[in-house]
Amino acid sequence: MENLFYTLQDFYTHTKGVTYVLMVGILVSIAFFWKFLAGNDDD
Amino acid sequence: MSDHAATNGRPLLTPFNIVAGIIVVVGLILTVLRFTGGLAATTNLDDYNPWGLWIGFDLLVGVALAAGGYVTSAACYIFGMKRFHSAVRPAVLTGFLGYALVVVALHYDVGRPWRLPYPFIMQQGTTSLLFEVGACVALYLTVLFLECTPVAFEWLGWKKARALAVKMTMVLTIFGVILSTLHQSSLGALFLIAPSKLHPLWYSGYLPVYFFVSSIIAGLSMVIFEGTLSHRAFHDKMDAVHLEERDGVVLGFAKAASLVLAGYFFIKVVGISADNNWHYLGTGYGAWFLVEMIGFVMLPSILYAVGRRDKNIPLIKWTAAWTVLGVIVNRFNVSMIAFNYHLPASDRYFPHWMEIAISVFIVTVGVLIFRWIVTRMPIFYEHPDYQDSH
């Protein structure tokens, strides 16, 4: 893994890129999870 | 002495009372040993591991599981969810006893317990996290005590004092939420000072956030768990309103716990990603981390959601117990299991049996005081003189 990074900038570009992609997935997942959780609400 | 010479016509020599009595006697003997022989006589603590079970369980777990007080009173009084009102008094009482026993346990753990008030009167370091935790716990314990006073005043028949105490409810609730937000997170922040000692999978700059969010989960689950046990033991003490509202409390808290657990799972994943710690997941500690994350976070989140959708009360109650266990596992991981992970096995900490016995003793004392109070004071029912006064 360490061979992938040559500078601190490389490291942060990689980790932040992965994190941002994850965040988009999480936001979408939370919406679906809320729909599942509150789907049967009658109040 | 007759084995029926007890209060409320209940037999004195029940299996619970016998076991609790033995634990209390052993605990008192060990207490004498601790305060005469010192920490070395009763603990496995050393310079590598100055914080052991009494911090990991009695303090970290105790504070987290006592979070039901601020969670429930905030839901009822600040967010106006009056359908949870019947859960407030048991939750606040559990919180008060939890915090009171945390302070009792600290006397065992701190080498010179008579110096516990020193942060307030001796030192200048008010920027210290330990000072902040100490100040918040002292203030919040006072808040919880004041929140409990209407119950005692109703029992004593002190109507004017009770009216004054009830008027303070909203202020105390807001104060309680602020103090809890501060010290629940600060307990996690205490470990920020040890980035080289805590395993990277548990260490994160977000530790204060993790501790605060997981305290909400602990509080919600503990209210359901404690309510389940109380339902079995004190069913005869509960009035019709309490029994009617019970399922609504369980379903409402399950929904909240499910969502907060999902959020907690995601912020933990973001923490792993932000520190680029993915490669640790393939190690032994990684496997244990995945057990915690999938078994004690993702699984209960899904089970709570299914239980809430299907209105499956037994499933929710079991999930609450499982989640409480998960919070214990998390605090143990941060404070003991993943702490000093790099040390050789010979230098790792495992609690002395006397440390475990003292912790069991303190929990038992809490349960006994809880039982003493709820069998005498209006915790699970409205006092006849004050019905419809909320």
C-alpha cells in the first residue's frame, strides 16, 4: 500500500477520495434505511 | 427470625436476596481490604495499566448506560414527546444511581480518594479533559439528584417543596443535556492523548463523537432493558398509564436506537476511511473490530428496525439487552482490550478477581437501592395527590 503514495498530497487525495465516495453511498443508504424503518408508521 | 419477616409481605429469604446478600458481604470485606491494603492488594493495576476494570466498566460503561436519563427527559420535555412521560422517572432514577455509583467506584480506583475534590479547589489546569469530566459528572449528578427530588417530596408529602422542584424541570433537563454532551464526549477524548497505545482501529480523532453517539444508543437501549426487568420484578407497582404507555415507549425508543446505531456504524466506517486503516481489518484485532461493528452495531440496528416495523416487542427487548452488551464490549475494547495492544502478553492487563467482585458488588448495591426506592416511591405510578399535574 505504501508504494502507492509518494507524497502526503498523494495520501490525502487517495483517502479523501475514498471517503467522499463512501459518504455519497452512506447518504443514499441512510435514506433507504429510513424508508425501511419508518415504512410501517401509522402515527 | 422468620423468613417472611419482610416488607410488603414479601418473603425475605428469596434466591435474589440470598445471592445479593452474599455479594454485599464479600464486597464489604473487599472494600476493607482495598482501603487498608491499597490498590496493590486488590488489583492487577501497574504503571503500564493504571486504568483497569474500575475505569473501563464502573466509569465508562456506568456513565454510558446512565445516559437514559438525559435521553428520555430530553425526548419528553424538550422535544415534547409526552407519550414517553411514564419512562422519565425510572430513567432518571437509573441515571442518578448510575452516576452516584460511578463516583463511589472512583473512590476505589483513585489511589488517594480523599483528593477527589482537588480539581475544584487546588489546581489551575481547567483546560484538562479530566477536569472537564470531573466537573460535568459532579454537576450532572447534582442535576439528576434535583430531578429525582419531586419523587421523594411526593413520598414525604412535602407539597410546596415538590411544586418548587417541578418548576425547575425544564431548566434541569436543558442543563442535563448540555452537561451530558460535554462529558460523554470528553470520556472518549481522554484517549486522544494515547495515539500510540490504542489500536488504530479504535483510535480516531472522532473518539469524542463516537463516545457521545454511542451513549445515546446506550441510553435508549438501557431504558428498554431496564423497563423489561422492572416489568418482571415490579409489575404490581405499575399503574394503568405506565402499562398502557409501555409498548409505545419500547417501539419509539427502538426506532430511535435503530437510526442512531445506523448513524454510528456509518461514522465509524468514515473514521476508518479517513485514517486509511482498511489494512488493519485483515489482522486479529481487525476480526475483533468487525465482530464489534457487525455483531454489536449493524446487527442490532437491523433487528431494532425489523422489531419496530413488525411491532415485535420481544425481539426489541432481546435486541436492547444485546446492544447494552455491545456498549460494554466497546468500552472494554477502548479502555482495555485494544489499549496497550503492542505490549507483550506478560505485560497486558487482566483484572484481578477482587476487581471483578468489587464491580459486581457496586452494581448489586445499585440494584438494591433501585428496588428499595421503587417499592416505596412513585416511580412506576402517579402519586394519587398529583395525578394529571404534568
